[in-house]
Amino acid sequence: MGSICGQEVAKLPKAITSLEGFIRKLAKLVSDNPGIQLAYRGHSKAEYEIRPSVFRNENHKSSEHLMLRQLIAQHPSDFSADKWVFDQLVRAQHYGLPTRLLDVSINPLVALYFAVCSNPSSRAAVVVFKPKVGAQKYFDSDVVSCLSALSLLTEGEKNTLSTHAIEYIKKANKKTRKLDESGIMNFNAHPVPEKLVQMVRQEKPDFRSAIQPLDLVRPVL
């Protein structure tokens, strides 16, 4: 499934050499986290970074706002039924386009398969994600819409927005890390958040200009 990542649980320190050992470790992990939907990702090499593909290459990163548009322009009928930018990113990911999404699965055996299906001479890894409370979102979430729309901003706009968001997060409530109504209004008055709001309104006409800066800098599942 497509996701925009979660919070990583520490990697298992010792190598697992059998399916029985994997299931035993998994059972303990699940029992230690009751009621939490864990997610999994298989890496055929343990040293691989947990980083969405568009951020692994500087040219891709700087061209992110162009690549999705170009792909849709080349295959308009394939994207015609997509309601959300998130849907477009998921489809583009399956086309092989580098995106800001990171594929994970809620089935640990799927992750195990991808960990061991290639690079047999290397030590593989199954990465486990334990999302924080509130970090699990659905496809129609306003937060997901904002994060997806970031892919349509230029690299300069994203850098400006990141700096702006971090500045306002420092001013936010220390416990909740959220802004009050006045802070939200001031944050959203900046030209780049205003542009982001306009992009989200293309799929959600009633979307309010009330983005919390924290929602733009933390990953969600």
C-alpha cells in the first residue's frame, strides 16, 4: 500500500536465520504493542535508508513538481478517475516514478518476501513502523491532501515552506506543538501556505486556510 511513512521501531539487533525465528520475534513485537497497527517494509540490504524514492536523487528531488505533471500529461486516461493527488501519487509510484510515498505493508510476510527475494549474499532487514497516535490517516484526510500537494510545489517553495513551518512550530504550544487560532492565521497568511491551500482546494473546494505547520513536517501512515 502507499504511505507517507510512520515512526520506525528500532531494528532487530541480531540476525534472524529462519522463518520460525522471524515469526517468534514478530509475535513478541505484536504482543508488546497491543492495539497498535504496525507496518512493515522489506529491504534486501540492511544498510538501505528509509527514504522515499524522490529524495534519493537530487535531480528527482528538484524536479518533483514536474515529474508527476509530465507523467499525467503522457497518460491522461490512466489518471482520469483519480480524485485526489494522493491517488495520482500512488498510481505514479506503480508506474515506477520516484515519489514522496514509501511503500509499506501491514502484512509482515510481504515485507519478509521483499527482504529476501533479491541480493541473497547480503544481510537483509524487515523494518517495522510504529505510528504515533494521530499519525494514521486515510486517503481523504486533509493532512494527506496537504502532504500530497507538496509534490506540486517547486523545490524553492518547499524549502521556504519548511523554514516557515519550523519557525512557527517553535512558537507553538510546547505540549501539543500546535498553534492557537491567531498563530494558524499568521502562518497561513504566508504566500507559500496560501498557494498550498489553493492546490488542495482544487480537490476540496471547502478546504479551510487553517494548516497546522506540524502537519507539513511529520510523516503519516
